[in-house]
Amino acid sequence: IFPEMALPLRKNLLQSTKERIQQQRRLSLYSGAHGYDEELVKKRLQQFPGGSINLSKEDNGIAILTLNNPKLMNAFTGTMMIELQERVTELENWKDGKGLIVYGAGNTFCSGSDLNTAKEIANAEDGMNMCMFMQDTLTRLTRLPLISVALIQGKAFGGGAEFTTACDFRLMTPESEIRFVHKHMGLAPGWGGGARLVRILGSKVALQVLSGSVHMDPEKALHLGFSEQTLSSSDEARALEETQAWLSQYTEGPTSVIRALKSVVVAGRDHPLDAALRTEKDIFGTVWGGPDNLQALARRPKHK
């Protein structure tokens, strides 16, 4: 290949690789073959308004996603479910992002589904559609090339507890609590939290947590390996500052590299080994010989 042709070829290869990886992240879990029509589901959910899902994207590459329905302990209404999907799409399209913090307004995380919404869709068809919609959205959130952390203040119950499993890490404030209360509602997890909990804790401990509806205070969550740290303050502003500082130790570095590292881990977690290795190879190709790699080589870093 002539030298003048090498750079355009590399750019085209990198672009096609990045587009392919991005398409894999956005693949829907469900389709018409499963009896799933997303647009019809959204029209149904739109009938149950209230609350909001707010997103701010900071210059340092950290986004903050706020579950905002404090009058109902940030319980999810139908429109909040739709807004969550929209915010995840925004994050998928954010090229400068490295990290994500998820927390609830009003010093509590989330109490799951809004009971008024739940009563209105308490039939098999609506329930299954809501289940598929939320599973799809939260799976896309787990696959974002952003290192994510749930900041848990107050209560994370039911679907709120499930939401915490969609983040890479969990930090808790003093006196906060996580509890999978599904059995007391005559339910099993439906937002993907059961499957993710098994991957986090292992099948035996996950079964104990679910069937025992275990009260996970900060000490218990740390002991089980469900949370990473108990923060020093329950004050919302200070807890958010602590979370940002904690996350920064993992997001420090070039954006392309941090995103590549997260994507490699997602592939290893979600794909069979052969497919994960091929994806890792593709991701490696997007950073090898890139600007950050060449700068590091020029510095001749010595790691001690």
C-alpha cells in the first residue's frame, strides 16, 4: 500500500469497526418475533405521566442521570420509562463521555414502578411489554462505553434495586438500603435485575437475596460484594462530590482508551469467548497506533 493511502484506509477501517461495535450495543433484545412492538408499547406507557429523567453531560466526560420523581420516592411512571430510553440513546451518541453517575432526587434512589401505573397495566400483555421495554433499555445502559456507578441514597427497592445492577459499581450513603422486595408484591424481577444479580453475586447468594428479600444496608452490601464503598455523607451535594471523586480514579485518561476498556469488559461479560475475543481484537485495533498510543510510546513510560 502506498503511504499516502495508508491513513485514509486506517480511518475507514476504524470508522467501520466503531460503527459495528455501536450497532451491537444498540441491538434490541426483543422484536416482532417475540410479540414486541416498541412503538405500541411507548404509546401505552405515554398514558401514565409524571416525573422525569434528567441528564447533564459535564466537560470532564462524566454524565449525571437523575431519577426525578421525589414525591413518589422516584418511582417510575410510564413517561419516565420512555424518557430513560431517550436519555440512554443520548448517551450512546455522546462521543466525549467516559463515565456515568445515576442517582435519585430528594435523597432517595428509586422505589421501582409507580403503583398507580402498575395498577393500570396489571394484565399479562401490558406487563410483558413493560418488562421487555425496561429490560431492553437497561441492557443498553449496561453496554454503554461509559464506566457507570449508582449513587444509592435512601431506598432502592424493587425495580430500584434492579436498576442498581445495571451500573458497573454501586456506592451507598450511610443509612441507605437496597432491597429486592418482589416476593412481597407477588412478583419476580422483570427489569433484568435477577439475571444481573446472579452475575454480580453468584447464583447461591443471589437466590438468598431475592427469596429472603434481604435488607442490604451499607455494611451488608459491602460484605456481600454488592457495593464498593460506603460514603461519608448522606448530604446529596456532598455525596455526589464524593461519587465524582471516586469515579474519577477510573475515568482519568484518554477518552478513547477508557471507552475501549469498558467495551472490552462488556464483550467479555456478554458474549461467548470466541465472539468476545474477536470483539476485543476489533477494539484493540481502534487504539493501537492511535494518537494516545503513539504519545505514550514517545514518552517511553516506565511502570513501577
